Amino acid sequence: MQIILLGTGAGGGVPQWNCGCANCRAARARGRGRTQSSAAVSADGARWVLLNTSPDLRTQLAAHAPFWPLAARESRVGAVVLTDGEIDHTLGLLLLREGTSRMPVYTSNSVAELLAGPLPITRVLESYSGIELRPLATGRATTLADGSGQSLGLSCTAVALARRPPRYASTRSAEDFEVGLRIQDPATGGSFAYVPAAGAVDDDVYALAAGADLLCFDGTFWSDDELHGAGVAAPGAREMGHVPLGGAGGSLERLGRVGAKRTVLVHINNTNPILDPSSPERAQVSAAGVEVGEDGMHFTL
């Protein structure tokens, strides 16, 4: 199984267009930052499944040769799996509108309703190639297939995670607005847990991560009051549905016990001090045996 981290930044990426924090200034000076969170996985290196579709999707696909078409209007993307209905994880669907057939999109019932209502991507894309929403049931494996029904060689098990709905649908209530994913390659036994947003390292996360060859986990914030400390009027990390990495009760002290063979942080906000390789927070991450993900990281499981 091949995995590429297409983007490792949280919503807005790094640098964020309207942010002048130390991390964003450093990224501009280097001429290199982070695109918004998304990953891709393939059983054969030729047909790929996107895990979320960020607003940076066109740039992300152009940056990696496995996605380059060999003929006019050829797509190497066979399907999409969504972990939630957040804007930074769904807007990329609009960038797939040039396709010549409906793109299969696996998602929970609650997110499917969001895409048909408050965030009407399904309706908008009907005037283009369109998308085919396919149910992603929680708690059991789903065999992923392309638009023609041909298996992509991977199975996906979703686990519902406790988190509030997206801000644009704040009045809605459901249990599966956000899921974590366990991707399995039956041919090789390789397993990949993908949890780009989580409110806790709880039993559900343990179930997803136990024995996984690779866990990519929510690294959005270091502290609960991180945005406030940066001078941004915004809710705390936990109120936004993200468990912070540092401090008592933070994810870093628990990630080493979830049972994954390798843990990499993704969905990292532009304000997070772990983006500075010389910071004490980065040193704590390294000491815990956890890695800070980078755009373009490639794994073979």
C-alpha cells in the first residue's frame, strides 16, 4: 500500500493568507509552506483514493507524478473518502469537476446530507461531471471501488468520533459528522489509520490505531488557548473539536500507547509552535517518538 501526504496544514495552510505570525513569516521567507490537509492511498501505485479533498487539491495532484495522466482526460483518482464535512476537507471536490464520469465519494450519511444542503456541492456538480455519494457505514469494512464498480484493492473501516458539526451547520445534530479511518490492504496486510481531527485520544482512536503500521493523527494545536495567545479572537482548541498536543490530558502523552507502529502528525495549524524545528515543543514531540508530518511524505506499507 502506497500513501502520500498531499497536505499537512490545517484550514488556511501555512502561510495563511491573512496571518503574520512567526510561523507564517518564516514560511514566506523560505518560500515553502504547507497546503491544507489531505492524503492519498493506493494498493497498486496506479489507482488512488483521496482521503479528503482540500482547496489546494489541484496543486497537490500536480506536485506528484503518480497522479499525472498519460492521456487526455485520464484520471488516476478512483474514489474519494471524506472524514467530515469541513470546508477545508470538501471544497476540493469542486476542483474535480472536469472529470468525464461521476466520482465515487464515500462518506457518512450526515456528511452526505451536508453536501446536499448547507454546503450544496452535490447540486453544484450536477452541472459538471458530478459525484456519486456512497455510504460509509461505521464499524464495518467497506470495499472501495471506482466508478465502474471495480475494486481498488483496499477496504475502509470508519469509526465515528465525538465532535460538533461544521460551523456552517452548527444547529444540526448527529453522531457521524466526523469519522476516523482504518484503511487495509488485504493483499499485503498493511494498515493505515487516518484521524486528521479528533477531540480526544479515546477508545475509538485506540480501536482505529491498534496495530496499525501507520497512524496519521490530529496535530492542529499545541495548547487549548493557542489562538488566543496568538492574538486571534477564536474558541479554544477543545471547543473547536481538536485535542491539543501539549499539557496534561494532551494527546502527546497518550499517542505512544495507542499501539500504532509509527505516528505522524497532520492537520497542523499555522500557529502551532511545533512547526519551528528549534522549538522546545518540537523537541517534546520527537522525544515522544512522534513525527511532524510534511507535505509530500511517501510511505510504503
